[in-house]
Amino acid sequence: MAAVTGILGNAISGITANQIALRNTSTNVANVNNPDYARREAVFQARSLGGVDITEIRRITNDFLIREGLAANSAYGAAAAISTLHDRLQSVYGDPSANNSLPGKLDAMFADLSELQLDPASPIRRSTAILGIEAMLEEVARVAASLQEFRLDADRQVASRVPAINELLFNIHELNQDIVVGKAQSVDINGLIDRRQQALSELSELVEVRISEQGNGRVDVATPDGTFLVSSTLTELRYSGVAAADPDAIFPRITLHRIDAASGIPNATGIAFEPHLSSGELRGLLNMRDVQLPEFAEELGEFSAKLIDTLNAIHNDNSAVPAPNQLVGRNTGLLATDAHGFSGTTDLSVVDASGATVVSVSVDFTANQYSVNGGAPVAFGGTLNDVVTAIDTGLGANGSASLSGGVLTIDATNAAHGVAFLQDAAAPSDRAGRGFSHFFGLNDLVQAAVPNHYQTGFSVGQAHGFTGGQTMQLKLINSLGQEAIDYTLTIAGASFNDIITQLNDPTTGVGTFATFAMDANGQIAVTPQPGYEDYTLFVPNDQTSRGATGVSLSQLFGLGPGARQNQATGLVVDPDIVADNNRLALAKLDISAVGGLALSIGDDRGALALDAAENQVQQFAAAGSLSGAPLTLSDYSAQLIASAARAAAQAESVAENREGIREEIRSQLGEVSGVNLDEELANLIVYQNAYNASARLIRAAEELLDTLINII
């Protein structure tokens, strides 16, 4: 009887074990197309008293490939986010050969300007030329606005990814707890582990993570530098986002907060998360928002600045016919007490309605002398007030000059008369590379929201003109959101050199991180110290004002990222010229005796100069990824488009390569963890046969037992 009982026990254990194995095989087959499922294997073990047991249902996987797969997910997530935004950017820049692209609009503008020389008096040609300039400016503004909109969109995507990350962290933490309990109770936890692995895979595409499995079954999740996201406790990310983006915007930081295990409430104080974020979709979005898109905006700003400066330089050296009654400049931030800083000679005349000279004044800045109608030179002082007084005196009863609030104004007294300027051919007036009328913007063709240059013409020894005690806040922030310094400058001293010395002080200023220096043209350059090349200077708050001009220190010298990027925004053709195309300056003033013809409506020299600007080579400054170089406007616009195209092609290539690596790792992991139907079919036959054999043993034991009973 004992032998029969042993046979029955062995047979029943075989049936039970093979039922479990068959059920496991059925589950494997059902998940053959599930990429998040790891194949299970039934582990058999002989019992000490005979028979067989299933000791565990083991997940078949490869820890190395899992970790490599998570890293590949992160690399692909970052590359895909960057590539997607580059694709959208390409649609904004357009096909370089198309008429509606930036180079196409520029070519069309110069084509319209070239037509002016054929008949400068034609209202239709003038109107067409103005429309061409407006179309060019609108295209620049459209691209500039799109770049900032893309930055805002990237920020919105960052804000939307944070809740998704928090949900995944919570799910992983909850699954960790269930797995720990299940393992302690020796229940099947493989399904929970699959779900956790799926959550880890989704998380890794958003942020790069490292995982470490603990002995109790818990998986700790951390950033590559060891900052824990999930361990025995849980964390959450916080980010508020912004309502609007502009070049000077300092985006809020993403912060990481530890959640109290007892209360479930996150700590109010968190740590900055960006420095710990090395890859993943979130890093790609931040890279586009804070690095690549601002670089493109800088390149566009440099192009726009040179375009505007070129057109305005020509327009200021020419005159409309009839000449405008009043010339009003832009706010330069200059004070009457400033040294005039000009060299060379400029000429201006008041002309009557027929274009005849009423009075002519020649101003020699090098000699500090002026003459009226070719008469004897008269000396004047070295300040701007002296220059304005000299012009005002020279014009006499025929006109006036004034400088107020940084704006220079020249008027003709008689409403039927006009004012026109001319640069001296042999020794043109010059302050920091611009003529007198051009520097003050007296006859600008294009108006802009911010200056198109920051060559102020000041020297370090000149009076800074700001009131002592006024303040300007500076911050140096890198692309990881790390802040090197938050510094407030309090105006002191008398000269620009005093301000620069304050800024460069390594103890009380920012000298440890950056150096400020004024060049020969009066432009202040900011050079990061070694180790801080990745930092950008922001000016969150500037309460300074130069005299009564209202121009702040940061506005005067173009401090902050918006100084260059905003040069591509707020561009319009002078509204007076749009309203009356006769205000287009296409003639050049002739310095002649009183009563002589100074302006002629058929004069096309201004039109020729505008046409020649297309081939004018000028020095472009380094901006974004483009190095400084002598180029024409057309050449630079082509480089600008090519730079964006190269970046887009590179981003696409990187995304494709990283996707290939990710898929290869997934394929290798699938070979290890994936379900093979042929293998499962073979197992099914083995388990079915073993089950049948156990059943036959039971039948044999039953027959043996019947025989024993009959014998008895």
C-alpha cells in the first residue's frame, strides 16, 4: 500500500507541476506580440520524497541590455525632441531658393530698389520699393516671432512633461511596494515587474535614469549623477512655466521635492533639477529653448541690424525732394554735456520748395569749426551742446537745432523750406563708424524698437551721466539653469571707467565670472572667465537712467540677450515715408551758393546707392553658431538659412542613429526575453506528454490498488 501511495503522490505532483507549466506556456503564447512582456520559464525541482515541484516562474531577461535600453531611450528622446523642433523651424525659414524665403525677400527688395534709378520721380516705383522693404522687414519680424514662439512651445512641452514624469515616478514607487510585499509572501510578482519595467522605459525616454535593484525586489531610480528619484521614498518635480517668451525671459527652474513618507506631503523646498538632467526628451526641449533657438535669434538679429544700418546710412546721406521741413532723430542717450566725439565734416542746408539753397552750414568736427555759406570758419567747443549751438547759430533765422532727451531735432523755420544733410566726400563725419545724421537717426528709412548698433562713441574716461545710487541687477545663468551670481550694481563714481571697474571687481562685482571692457568705438563687451563660457548675462532689473534721456545703462550698451535678438523685432518703414513716398530720399544734396540748385527731383544718386547696397561687403559680428566675417547681406542671409538647414539635417541624422541603436538593443533584448512560438510549442508538447505520463501513473496505481483489494 505504501508503494501505491508513493506512486499516486509522484503522479499528482507531476500533474500539478505540468499544469502550472502548461498555464505558463499559454501565458507566454498570449503575449507573443507584447514588447513589454518578458518570457517566463517554469523551474522544476525534484521533491525529496519523490515527484516534482515548480519552485518558481522565472522572468527571462538580461540586466545589461535593460540598462543599455534605458540609456538608449533617453538618447533617442532628447534627439527626437530637438529634431522635431528643427523640422518646424525649417518650415519657417523656407526653401532658400523660394521667393517667400528670407533670401528671396531680400533679392526681391533689392530688385525693387534697383528700379528706382530708372525713374526716381515715379510714384509707382517709389511705392513698389517701399512695399518691397516692408515685405522684407515683415519677413524678418515673422521669423523672429516664430523663434520666440518655438521657445514658448518648448517651454509648454516642458511643463506638460513634468506631470507625466511625476505620474510615472508614483507608479514605480507603488509597484515597488507591491513587489516587495509579493516577494515576501512568495506570490507571483512577474506581472508587477513587467508593469514596472514598462513605466521605467517610458520614464527613461523623458529623463535619463539609472536603476539599481535591491534584495527585497525594490528598484531604486536615480539620475546619472546619483540624485534619487525613487528609493524607499518618493520625489516629485515642480515647474510653473511662463505665459510668454522673450529673449530676456529667465525661465523658472524645474525643482525636485522629496515627499514625506508619513504625511505624503512634498517638502516646500526643493533642489534645482536641470543640473542633474543629462539626457531624455526634457533635456532636448530645454536645450532648444535655452541654447539653439536663442542662437538662431542672435543670427537673425545680426542680419537685421546690418540690413537696417545699411539702409539708414544711405538714406541719411541723401534727401527727399522736396526736403522735409523737420528732421527728428532717435533717442541716442546722449547728453548736451557729452563730448561730441565726431571727426570729419558734415554739411547741411536749408533749401526752398524749388530745391534752391537758402543757407548752407559746414561743420568741421576735427577742427571744431563751422562756416556759413562758405564763409570764414567760426570755432566752437567740444561738447554736443557746442555743436548744436553752432548749427543753430549757423542756420540763423532760417532754421534751428536742439538736443533734448537724447533726441536731436533740426527744423527749417519756413514751412515751405526743408533740411538736408550731406557727408563730406573727402573727410566724412564719423563717430564710432557712423556719420552725424546717421548716428542721430535724423533721416532714417527704417525705425526699430531697439538700436541696431551699440557702438556709442564713448570713451572710458568720459562722464557716465547716470545718477549715483541708481541700480542695475545682473545675473549670470548657464544652459543648465545654474546661477553663478546675482549682482546689483549701484552707480558710483563719475566716469564709464568707474562703472567698468565696479563690474570687474572680483570681490564686490562680477569679475570672478566675467570681464567688462569698452572698445575704441564705445561698445562694451562681456567676456566670460574660463569655466564660465556657457553662461549668459541677464539684466532682470535696471533702474538707471542717463540724465533726462530715460535710456538705461543696459539699453545704452546692449546688455542682455534681448539686445541682439530684439534687433529683428519692431521694424517698420518710417510712417511719414509710407504716408508720402515723396519722403523717400533718392537725391543727394549739392552744396552750392545761396540761390543755387541744391536738390533735383530727377537726381537718382540716392537710388543708385540703395541699389549698390546689395553688393556692399560689411563686417558681420559673430552671432549664434556663425563666426564674424566680411560678407554682403545676401551672403549672410544665405549663411543664416544654411546654418539652420545644417542644424536640422544633423538633428535628423542624430535622431535616426539613436533610434537605430534603441531598436537594435530592443531586438537583442527581444531575442532574450521575447516569446518564441516554436520553443513554446516544443515546451507545450513536453509538458503535455509529462502530464499524460503522470495521468497514466495514476491509472496504473488505480489498477494496482484494485488488484490488491481483490487479493485481500
